[in-house]
Amino acid sequence: MTFSDEELMVMFAAGTMAAFDMLYERYRHRLFRFARSCLISVSAAEDAVQDVFMRVIRSATQYRPGYSFKSWVFQIAANCIRDIGRVERKMICRNSHNDTSGLEIDDRSFHVRRIVAANELDQYLKVLEPDERMLLILREYEGLKTETLADITGTSPGNIRVRLHRIRQKLAAGRSAVDREGEI
């Protein structure tokens, strides 16, 4: 028998550890991909995923049955990624004047395949702010609906549509600029 995410979360909140294990298996790769797309280092993305599941465990009794588990877990992930991203950026700023050989930096981590080829994507996404990248990745790669994104960000669906439109315009302008640089 296959349980929905929501049923598994209710079961876990009631004390069934096997339900948590199933949720973990369903979401760990997706959450890692999302975190990896938004953060600079692999270890920061791994930390974010671990953080997400720790928050799920601590907040299990606060989960509202009937609310989309996917929306809930990606909202937790977005908050974790923002927190870790702030620390990452501070660390990079501090280390930018020092030796950075200990930092694991790889900007080839974005996965919005429908926009540009994977090997070119990092060049184009550099024009976006971290929150813009996060929103675009959740929409284009994870396939989350506008209403779900509105829940995650605490804004209206209309605001999400406008933001995504502006992000796509910004991305297209950045792509044009990168393409022109390649012609020189």
C-alpha cells in the first residue's frame, strides 16, 4: 500500500518512525538538488538537507493535516537555505581577502534545464539574486505551482507570477549579455 506524503507525516507525528523513513527517501534527493542549486558548496547543501529533516522531526506535531507536505517541507528548506546562504556569503566575504583554498566552491550547480543547457546555466544565473534563483528553481525544476510558491514565500499568487515574469526577463537579459560576450 502506498501512502501519500500527508498520510505519512500524520503517521510520523503519531510516532511511526517508518513513516519518517519513507518521507526521507522520497524527499532527500529533491531537497539536496534544491539546496545545491541555491548554495555554493556541496557541504552547505548537505547541511541544509540535514537541517530540514531535523526541523521536520522537531515540528512534526505542528504539521497541519490537509496542508500539502511538499509545500511545508520546501518552505522549511527555503528557510534553511536562506540561513545557511547568509553564513556562506559572510564566510566568502571574510575569506576573499585571505586564502580561499579551503573553500569548496562550485557554481555549476544550477539545474533549470528548460531555460538553457546545463553546462551554460551557471553563467546565466549569476545575474539573479539568491531568492530569485530559489523561486525560479522551485517553479521550473521542482514544478511547484504558483499557489504553492505563494504559500512558501508568504505572498499572493499574483505577486509570484509578477516576480517570475521579472526573473525570466532578467535571466533572458543576462543570457543575451553572456551570448554577446561569447561573440567577441
